[in-house]
Amino acid sequence: MSAPSSHPPGTLRVGRIAGVDVLVRSSWLLVALLIALLLAPRVEQVQPGLGALKYVAGTAFAVLLYLSVLLHEISHAVVAQRFGLGVRSITLHFLGGATEIDSESRTPVQEFTIAVVGPLTSIAVGLVALVAIPVTPDGLLRLAVEGLAGANLVVGVLNLVPGLPLDGGRVLRALVWKASGNMHSGTVAAAWGGRIAAALVLLWPVLGREVLGIRTDVLDYVMAFIIATFLWSGSTASLVSARVRRRLPALQARPLARRVVAVPDDVTVAEAVRRAQEAGAGGIVVHDRDHRLSAVVSEKALGATPEERRPWVPVTSVSRTLEAGLVLPVELVGEDLVLAMSRTPAEEYVLVEAAGNVYGVLATSDVDRAFEESARS
């Protein structure tokens, strides 16, 4: 049985679909409350005499609506899994949902397919509900089907707006990536599309009132501000990510590796340090009596051990037992290197050749320094 996953504060795990945890943020309760309040007059109109139960009906519709949002996100997750990408979780929140995928798409076709399937799923749900309206009995059920049709069609169409963090932004990124051969150019173009979309959303209440003669109220301005902030922050984060990823190819594990010396697990810290100094090594790994690699010495723990105590302290007391994630291929570069390190955070990693022999020790501090130097160059 796998260990339970840790999730961000303010989220509740409500289930697991296609092997993916489904999380609900506490902000969803605000959505349910808002929908219940806004829908109450309409519920009273189609089903008079419900009293306080009209708010329960509104909350039920909020649940139904978010089930369709969940279907949208599941489609992203399933297609990503079909392409061999890992999916960590699906989260439902105030403005809809998000699918957390472990890594970037490998090709423009993958990016396009994973992105476009979500909006197409919402549009399909909306069209099915639209077709069902004429045969649905009057009352609350018909109101729910009408709302489901309208909401999914709007969600599907708006998600195709070509700007990150919307699905349409990922579609645009895939198209620019395909045309230019550069994923980062696609990200930059889609991120600026998201910023333009944010500006238009922010201006929409004013334009609607002054140009189209649409009546607007305080809620329209509040929602425009919330959505614009969401789009702007998401697109800005994508721009920052693109700049970072552009520098990642400069990171290579092999040239960053420190020379290593292997010592048995029954020696003292002083003896391990002596052997490392004699060999001119910057890293120490530990093996057992059968010469199987078992641990890597922590530079931080070693530095915290006073000189006078080192002749009596076993080297295993300043070492970290090797987990699978602490042993990495020496050929890792760029984003693959960063992703491998992020899966198992540590200060030191053991780098091995394809044949399995130890090449050296990779220190996280050396990777950070190399990244900062590449940023300045």
C-alpha cells in the first residue's frame, strides 16, 4: 500500500479517479454559497413555496456543475496518462479546476491534444444537455439541465481563449511550438495572450456598459477583477517559468559532479575525511561489508561534527541512507535533472554510470550555483 499523499493546506481529498487524487479547495464553499444565493430567485420562480429549501436546490446545482468541471479535468488527466505522463492530482477550486501533471508534454501534438480535450469535453456536455432540454419536465430538473447546458458551453468556449493559464493558451503554445520548433517561444506567446485576455476581462464591465449598453452592477466588477487577477497571475507565472526553463539546458550533472571516494561503513569520520583528502575527493559514499553502496555523507552533518570528536564518531552517523531517488544517472541534464532532484529533495545525490558504477556526488548547492551563473551570463 502506498503512503498517503500530502496535499496543500485548505484542500480536502474526496476520492480517486483513474488513479488520480481528486481534491476540493475550501474556496469551493464560497462558490456553492454564491450560486445558491444567485439561483434562489429563479428556483422560487419555477418551484414556488420551497422556502429555505431553495438554497439547498442552488447548492445541489453547484455540486452538479462542478461534477461537469471534474469531467473536464478528468479528460485532461486520462489523455496525459495515455501519453505516458504522470498526473498528481485534480483540484476543484473557486474558478473551476486544475490538473497537475508531473512533467511537460514532449511534443506539440501531445500538448495540443491534452489541452484541447478539456474544452471539447465541456462543449460536448453542454450540447448533450442542450438537446435534452426539450424532453426534460418543467421545474427544478429543467432548470438544472438548462443551467448545465449554458454553463458548460460558456466554460468550453471561454477556455479556448488563446492565453495562459487557460486551455486555449496551451493550444496556442502547441501551435507556436510546432511552427517555430521552440516550446519556450510558444509559452511566451501564450503567456502574453493571457495578459491581453486579463486586460480585456478587466475592461469588460465598462465596455459592456458604455459600448453595448449592458447593465452592470458591483458583482460584475468584482468578478471581472477576480478573473483578470487569475489570468494575469497565471500568465505572469508562465513567463517567469519560460525564462527559467530557457536556462535549464545549461545544467548538466556530469560536469557538476564532485570526485568521490568510497569508504566502508565501519570507519570513523576522521578516517573517511582523511581518505577523501588523500584522493582529492569532494564527496564521500559509504558501502557495507559486501561492498554494496549504502549511504552518502552529508556535507552539512560533517561540517557540524567538531574536529576533536571525529576520531570517535562513525561515518554512518553523518550519512544519509540511499533511497532510490538519491541515486541518479550521470547523463541527466536540464529539466530532467531538476525534476529528478525535486522528486527526492536532498543536499547530495550519488551519480552513477549506465553500467552502475559510481561516477561522483552531485551537491544541490553546486547545481544552484551553476544555475545562478547561467542566469548572469
